[in-house]
Amino acid sequence: MHKTISIIILILTLVAFTKHSNKSFSFIPNGKSLISIKIENCDSTLHYTLLINKNLPSSQTLKPIDFNKDTTLNHKVDLNYPLHAVLYSKKEKVEFLLIPDNTLQLTLDYSKGSALKDVISYKGETSDISNYLTHHRKHLYSSPSIGESVDQYNQTVDDFYDSELSILDSLSNTIPQEFIELERANIYYERELSKSLQHGQRYTFHRQFISGRKQIDLLHMNYYWLNNATSLLAQIRPEKYDTLLDYKNTNADIFNTFCQDNIDTLKSLLNEKALSYYVAHRSSVLLNKKKVLGKNPTEYNELKNRVDGFITKNASLISDTLIYHSLLEHKQAVYHAYETRNNIKKGDRVPNFYLQDLNGKTLNLNTYKGQLILLNFWGTYCAPCIQSIPQKNELIDQLNKDDFTLINICTDNDFELWKTIIKDNEFKGEHVICKGQWNELLRSKYSINTIPHYTLIDRNGMILKNNIPGDSLKTYLEKHIQ
């Protein structure tokens, strides 16, 4: 039975926002957080991405932040708990804290320089905390060196995060004590996660537990909703998964069973609140929307049966009614998205677009009316896309038809890298790039789940084939070129 939670409003009191302040605040779970980005003294085109990882439901949001003049950009985020967000470009990033039902203003003043950390400032309830995350907090992204033993690497990790804890403690007069405690736990989680992940980096597998049990009391685990906490808990697994979770051997059934065994292992180790949250989180991991939308009908029905069975089996562990119903709502939303998806098929009118070419000119499909068109959706970050460029060039050379056009649509917005890849690879065909919301719109309209993605359009603007397998491109083209 689910225990109804009488207190819906969760109060998180953070004291002493500055050395002389005893200000506190509260937030409402499922509240909206507003990120307001104010641009000042901008005289060039800049491209950033706003990254938001949420644990419940498990999801990742990537929002392009593009601008070339002074402006203000607003973005709303639904949050259950405080969350670390990231604004990044190809070369740099900054990290800041969001809380539900609150606003954080980011000002980017380019009169102060060009580096993101130099130009950014914060205004809002979490401004002091965000300044700490941007200017002081560091993360260990290294892997074990050749010849470095497990114990040696563990000592490297300990030394690094001991330094991070010292920096955190030195700032105790400028940021709230409650956040100090939260971030200390977050650093402990991250430290032990780094030690655990080294085994995968070594292409080996370890047994089920983590080395830092003395520092992390799972039964009295606080801040279990942090990303580092859920990632760490996912590493706790029975010994049989030492080989079964080898990426080459893993399939949907193994992963589903692993999630269940992972939860069964944690049942006696976590407190009720932490277990309730973590079980809901793991359930939502099985409901990855992007992967669900990529399933064919048979695969979708199999996934649906697995997920429904998983949630039903573990429902008694999700004692928090608010969390449980939030999970069910998320499940239905993902199912609804699949069942009402825009699944274009042969004979459908092709969805149009208005995208920028290499010269800054806006092109759309009407420009190529009367032509047989192959759309190649690709990305600058996609290795298979770049590796297949010679194949596209060869196709154009072999077909050599005046009424055939290859349109290469770059789905990300890294303009400089886009131009460089085209030039370095002598990439043939027409080239356009997504800006603003066009990436999301085209992914939806053309049912794109992975790239490269190919769509063939007839001379009347109708779909001949969507999502053509890469190894069948030449066959489809030769069939329709006269």
C-alpha cells in the first residue's frame, strides 16, 4: 500500500546566503524554475547549449542558446528537487544551481572578456552557490594511467576530492551551511563513483560494492536525488553482472533483469524515502523517450510489457504517492508520444523546412521542386556520419544526374566545425544547418531517432522512403533515377 504523504510542500531552508545574511527560502516540488539569460555588449554570433539532466523522470534536455546581439532569453524547467545545470560551448562550460519555483538570472557581459567564466554573473536565490559551482568546483574526468594500479588510482581520486572538500569548507562564510552539507555529500558520491567507474575504463568488471562504505551510510543516505547519488547506486549489482553487463553481450532483457536485481540488492540498504525515489528513477530509465520512439510496433509492445511488469512488481517499494503518480504520468506520456508520433510514410507530403546554407542564405524544399531529393541528416559530433561522407561523394559522382539533389542537413549548430568538416572532406551536395528549434522540429517531423538518417523524396514533393538503411542507399536511388 502506498503511504499518502500529507506534506506536499517540501521545505529546504538554506541559511546565511552571504556572510551577513540569514535569508531563507522554500520551494515546491514539481515547481517551474526560470532561467533568464541576459546578453550584454555582444558583437558576434555565439553558440552555447543548455544541459539539464533530470533523475525523475530520467531525462536529458539539450537546448541551443544562440545569439548575435544584446537580448534576453528565457527557459522554463520543471523540477522536483534542486538541480545542477550546465551552459557549455565546444571549449568551455559553467555550472549553476536551479531550485523549483524560482528564477535565476544569468548575465553574459562581453565587455568583460570572451571566456564564459569571465563574462557570466548570477542574480537570484542561488547566485552565491552558482558562483561557487562556476569558479571553484572541479570534477575529475581522468582515467587510470597505464600501469597505475587500482589502489594508486583510488589514492589519486581521494587526493583530488579531499582538495575539493577543503575548498568547499573555506567558503563556508559565503554560501549556506545547508548547501555545504549537500555538496559535501555530492562530492563523496562523486568520489566513490569515480573509483567504481575505473573498472569499466580498464575494460574489467568488479563485484557489487563500492569502496567508500564508511563515508556513505546508505541506510541514512541524504540527498539521494542528486545525479551522483543515483549513478553510484546503479553500480551496486550482483556478481553475475561482471560479465553480463559487457556492452557486447547486453540486451533489453538482461538490462531489465539487472535493474530488478539492482533494486533487490538495495532494498535492505536504503531508507524508505531513498528507496522510493530510486525505484521510481530506475523505472523511468526503462522509459527513455528517445529510445521508445525508435522502436517498431513489435519492439514497442515488448518494451511496454516489460515496463508495465517492472513497475507493477516494484510498486510497493514506491511509498511516496506523489512520486508514484508522477512516474505513472510520465509512463503514459511516453506511451502517448509513441502512439501519436509523426510517422511519415511513402506517399505523404514531405515536411518543409527553412534552413541556412553556407552563404547564410535561407533554403527550403520548394527551391528544389521537380528534383529527386535525398535528405541526409547528420551531425558534426557523429563519427558514422563523417565516416560515410566518401560514400555520399561517390554516389553523386556515379549518379551524375541533373534532376537529383543531395541535401545534407546538419542537426547541430556548431557552425565553425560544420564548415571545417565540409571543407576538409570535400563534402558534396547542398549544405544547410539547423538553428534554434529546427533540430527538434525536424527530428519530430521526420521521425529521426538516430543519425545518419536518410529520406528520399520524389519529384512531386512526396515521400518515397523515410529512414533508408545506409547500406541500401545506392539501391533505392538507382531504382528511382531515370
